[in-house]
Amino acid sequence: MQDNDKIKFATMLTGIADYYGKTLAKAIIEVYWQGLRQYDIDTIKKALWEHTQNPDNGQFMPKIADV
């Protein structure tokens, strides 16, 4: 991702957290950003969507390694 993707990424991750009934602190969003920044924003979006569709792991808020 590029620095100009930060707002889109934070919005997307916050939406996923809301879906799972979680609240993310800014520091946690930064942890996810650092852990995933080597990937393209569209790839991350696809991976998060696929995670929500997984009947096993998709029941829980994804960790960086899940994405």
C-alpha cells in the first residue's frame, strides 16, 4: 500500500471490526498497517472479504496473519 491508502485502509479495517463487534484503537490500526503495508490495498480488501466468508476462521476478527 501507499501512504495515500491509509484512510481507505483504516476505514475498511474499522468496518470489518464493526462487523465483528470490535472497536479498534488508532494504535491497533497502525499495527495492522505496518503488518500489511507490503500488499496492495485491493488484495487486502479481497482477503478481508474472503475471511468473512470462511465458515471456520471467519467467525472471528482477523489477525494480520489471517489476512
